Amino acid sequence: FEKRTDDSSIRSIVGILLTKQLMVVEPEYERKITTLPLQIPFTVSPQISLIELVNLFQAPSLGKKRSHMALVCNFPQKAEQLLDRGVAITDDVGVLGIVTLEDCIG
């Protein structure tokens, strides 16, 4: 997640940093977040059923690591295309939130 403090207040998502990736970072190196690998999340519509979402989380995915987290977007195909190209998701994609497998089964 990136938030710029200029007048435009653009927010963009480039990937997800998992806390387990931070466990191996040595504090004395003062490594920047941009040097860590980000996970590319699934992007889904708010109309997806819980059954479909659970199946998506459990299915092997092409070119992506298996994930238990997805971005809920008004335009998920556009968001996925941007992320796959390494471009940040912008406001016009309509990110509504994040959903996890735990949200579906809990």
C-alpha cells in the first residue's frame, strides 16, 4: 500500500507484504520495504459467492502463489491486469477491501 502526501492523495496497491517475510529481516540493516518480495493477491468482485471464493483460495493458481487473501474490487479484471504487469492498482479500480479464507469459514 502506498499513500502519497501530495495534493492528489493518490493511493495505490502494488502487492501484499506478509508478516512472515519480516521475520527474517535483520533490523540493523534498515532494509526498505520496496526491497522485499510482495505477494500478488487474487482480485475478486463483491458479487462472488463464498463457495466460489473458498474454491479459489484452495485451487492451484497459474503464475501466482496460493493465497488465502483477496482484494475485493468493483473492477477485479482491471486490477488483476495491472498487478500482473507490475503496475499499482489505482482508485478507479474501486478497491472495497480485503477478504481472507478465515472470513469465509469463521
